[in-house]
Amino acid sequence: MSKDSKDIVIVGAGLIGSSVAMNLARLSKRAVTVLDLDLEGSFSSSELNAGGVRAIWNQPLNAALARHSIAYYETVRDEIGFRQRGYFWMHSRANWEQARKRLASNPHLADLGIEYLTPDEIRKRYGFIDRVDDLGGATFSPKDGLLNPNLLKLHYRAAAREAGVEFVDRSWVRKVRAQEDGSLELDVNVFPSSLSEDEVKSVLVSESEASSISSLGTHVMRARSLVHCTGAWARRFAEGLGKTSPCKAIKRQMSLFECRDVDLTACGMFVDSSGVYFHPEAKYILAGFATPEQAHGYDFEYGGEEFFQNRIWPRLAERSSKFANLKHVTGMAGLYEVSPDMSAVIGRVPGLDRVFEAHSFSGRGAMQSYAAGLALAELIHFGAYRTLEVSALSGTRFEAADRSKWVPEGLLI
């Protein structure tokens, strides 16, 4: 067992943790160290997601975070593979008027050039969408689109490293203790660099402190400040802080398939009223669906062709006759960390002044990562938010029975 001292320690090196690191390094000369068990990100939500980016949200605060992030992504578009080819969102007859009103009332969407299309206009816009009798309409938001989440993460890390940030792999923070002098003591399980992908997964899915994979030992680290960006493992990390978290991990699955009759190469993201979303992925199409009855927990097992046949294909076929003949190729399962109101948790950890958090983005981490990282970096460095006021996203909103302080988001897939 050994000890060393750090200034700022960030736990979690996914999109959010890496963005916080980059923004902190740009604002401050303080030394920043980022710890992660899986620095490559084989099982991170940063890696296992569809890569969609949109500003079109019901909640003004979510739209503001996404818009500010998109403005940054535009400045590095080639580096991160950002393609602003739009989001095409189809709504049922029953939901259409309410959806229009919610979007029209969001002040952060007024100047984005959002189009509101009738069913006939849907057919004209996209000829392959030929079954629209159940639709009330659709929106097309042209500034939204797709990016490569892994390239975005690597961009954040490269900028952070250039500014002196240290990234440490194979490190799992098990417990955190506040000290009398205000500092924090971290028990860090250190694993060998030779840890295989299956062994990494074994540690990540374990619901207890004990794992079948033995670490090299416990490294005791001291930190002046701690930043909790553990994503899908937010609840487990909260337990190590001596706290409880209402946020939970839930599996989301995506399928890659071949369709010779539909060419989406020049398109962005499509979201169907049934909940299925799809977009071009190289020479294939990637589609996902959030299974309503999916239990919470750490599960990375993809349902295979059965999932595609039962959940994806029927919904696509009901929307387009061109989707009658599809060939399943492969797929993947990743994790969302969802909060009770489906909006992120950003701010100081309640009761721990030197511990900060940014997690539970409920599927929009890639969309909001730049602005969220900047906001939290400003709070840590200046003691207050400057660019965007996001205090409404503090985790304190879940502590009371009063839900009026929640930030409910419903425009989800």
C-alpha cells in the first residue's frame, strides 16, 4: 500500500471526464489526473452509442447545453467526424400537436431553421418512407447530425495531455474518505496493464466490491478536489463516497444491418414514432430501440439476430416497404446512466464541497459533453458557472420529495 498526493483527480475518462479535463487544463494551471479502469473505453458509454448529436430537446437547459456543444464541434468537425446532416423525427398523430408546441416554446430552438413537415411532405422528402398514414408530422433540424464519439473523446484527451493532464489506466476507485484538513483520501485498486477485455468486463459488471479478478493491490491517493465522471457506474461510485444515488444503469442495444433498397449515405439520423432510430453507418444502416421492459443493471450482452428480428425489423417494415428485405450483420449493447428526470447531474456532490460530479446524461453525453465539461470546469476553477448557468442540474434536486425542482426531459429514444 502506497500514498501519493494529487491536486485534482477526475474519476472516469469517457467523453465527460475527458471534456472536464480539457476544459480545466485550459482554465487553470492546477495539476489534473484522470483515473479509469478501461481507458481504451471498450465498455464505456462514450464508445457504445449511436453518435447522434442534436440540439432539439424539450427542456431549454438541455437544448442550451447541446447547442453550445454543437458550436464547438463545428470548429473541429473534421477531427471528430461531425456531419451536420440533420435529425428527422417522426411523430404519431396523437403526439404531433403537443410535440410542435413544446419545441416552438423552447427559446433555444427558435433560430435553428427547424422544419415542420406534413405526412405528404415526409413522402416527398424521403421517398423510401412510404407508409405514413399513422403519422401526424415530422421535424427536420438541419444543424443536428452525427459524429464519431471515440474521435471526440480522443480530441479532448489530446488537448488535455498537451496542457499537462495525466491519464492513468487500470485504476478503479473503490472508496473515498474526507479528511479533517478538507482533502480526500482515495482507495484505488490497481490492475495489471495486461488485463484482458473479458477481465475488464468482469470488474465492471460486478455488483460487489469483490471481483473474481484480483488487483495488484490498493493504492492510497490523496486529492485536494475530486471529480466524479463515472457514467454508468455513478451509483456504485456514490456508494464509495458514502452516498446513495437515484441514478441507474440500463442496457441499450443497436443492430447493424444491410438494406440494398435504401441508400442513406447522404442522410443524418431518423427517429420513428415507434421509438426505433436509424442512420447510415459506412455501407450499412445502424438502428436502435430502447426495450421498455429492460431491467436496470450492468449487462453488455447483445440480443443478436433475435433482438433485431423482434424489436427492430418489424418497426422499420411498418414505416417503409423498402425495409421488407434486410440482412442482420451484427450489433452491440452499451449502457445509459439515467436519472429520475432523464436530465444530467452536474455540480457539487451534496455535503462534499470538494467533490464535483457530472454524470447520468441519460443518453445525451456525446451531445452535451463539451458544454457540460466547460460548465463543471468553471465551477471548480471560479467557484461559479459563467458560460452557462446549470445549477438546476445539481443532484440536490432529487433529495426532497418536491419534484418541482426536477428537470424532466421527454424527447428521448
